Amino acid sequence: MELSAWVASRERGALKRVRTVGLGLAGILFILTVWLGWREARLTSLSQHVEGALQAENRHTTRLRLKALSQVIYLAKVRANSLLADMTDKSDLSAPCLQLNCMRSLDASSACVVAWETNLTRIWKAAFSLDAPPTGAEMQRDVWGAPYLLDQSEASCGNYGAWCPHDVVSSAGPDSKPNTDDDIHETIPQHLGPSRVKLNGSSPSQ
């Protein structure tokens, strides 16, 4: 075999090996890319699933806390034999919170926080006694770090015919902004409300 033919043969063999290695590496890279894409999609799906489960758990926890608050407030109304609005320092104590875009992580001196915590203390003592231990943190802020909201509409019972609304305790929900679709509400049982309604033109009894 002539030298030039031998060299050409060697070059063709080397080129073939390079092509084979290149195709193998391309195949490996393609498989790795597909696997990484699948893994990323799986992790994203898992992350979304975990986030959804956490949100559901937070909403469930908040509903339980609101139910507990509702029972405490009802007990306070019964023991004081009073409307809720008569036990608090103002009829619209949630007003400082309603204009806020986010109630989460408010400073302790915020009017929204002070209004809730001050009146929660009054309600707590009315329900359990003046020397009752302080309320737990879960009664002061929801799971997203915002104070609760209190609607004292039962005080309007009987002022407009037979209309007799309930008091309501609420959480501003995950967005921590009041009066949005994700708010969570719990109705507080009435105590003196129904007795204030005028029936058949008679005066309400207190």
C-alpha cells in the first residue's frame, strides 16, 4: 500500500471515530436535556402541589381559630349580658385596618393592631374574668401575620325593621388585604340581637 493511501485510510478511520464519538455525545446531551426538562417540570409540579397543600392547611387553621374566637366573643356577650359593641371602645373598631393594602407584619403601634388587641383583651376578660391569663399569639394575628377584623353589626338589630345582622370575626386571608375575595369569615352567635327587633309594632325588649 502506498504511503498516501495508508495516510488517507488512517484519516478516514479517525474521522469516522470522531463522528461516532460526536454522535454519541450529542445523544447523551439530548437525553440529559430531556431528563433535566422532565425533572424541572416534576419539581415545579411538586412545588405547586406543596404550595397548594400549605395554602389549604393555612385556610383550615384560620377557620379553626376564627371559630374559637367566635365562641370566646359569644361567651363574653353572654357573661356580660351585653352587645359586643357595648364592650368595645368603638362601634367600628376595624376602621383603621380597612384602608390598608396589606395588614401583614404591621408594627405593634399601628392603629389597626392596637384597636384589635385592645378590644380582644376586653373581650377575653369579659369571657374568662379580669385575672384571666393573656391571649395566645394565635388569637392576636392570623397565620399570615395580620390582626383579625371584627364587624359589630348586631348593634343595628331592630333599627331597620326586622333586619337583624350578626357580628362577624374575619381574617383578611392570604393577601392580607381586607374586603377581597380571599377573606375568611366566621359568624358570631347572637345574644341580645333578636330581642331588639320590633315585632308587630311593639317596642323591643332589652
